[in-house]
Amino acid sequence: MRYELQIQLRTSEGAVIRTLGLVERRGFRIETIRLEEAQGDGQSMELLVSSERSGDLLKRQLERLHDVIWVALQRPAAQWVAQGGLRQMTGSN
């Protein structure tokens, strides 16, 4: 399954490496990385990852890292629609 993660990091030495290392060590394959400076202090990271493991579990593990301010997890829109999400949202069968 594929997951999209939005992660807000503190600006500190090694924060990005620690975050990416945790993702890989937990058995997730990183498909896409986007990193930019966030407003104020910090960095905003977007990851597209894939694994048979639970995305919620990865989210909880990332939230434990000292450098992580917050994490948002969602399935990519294309996968969500393919699994019937659009039907559920519009109420059509």
C-alpha cells in the first residue's frame, strides 16, 4: 500500500537523516521526497512511501522522534479513488 506523509521538522543537524533512516529501517520504500523550508522555524517534508506495513504505525513512530513537530498521514488520492472512496463520498453506487 502507498502512503503520503507530511512531516514538520525542527531545524536541527541530522533531523532529515534521522527521519529518513527511521522510515527505511521500518521497512518502508521511499518513492518520493520533497523538502522545503517551512514558515518560521523548521522544515516541511513530504514523503510518498510504500509497504505492506501499517502507515499508522509509521506515523506513531515518526511522532516519537525529537525533531518531529507533527505528522499527517493519508493515502494518495489516486489510490483512494481506485478503492471506492469517490463512490462513498458522493453517495452513488
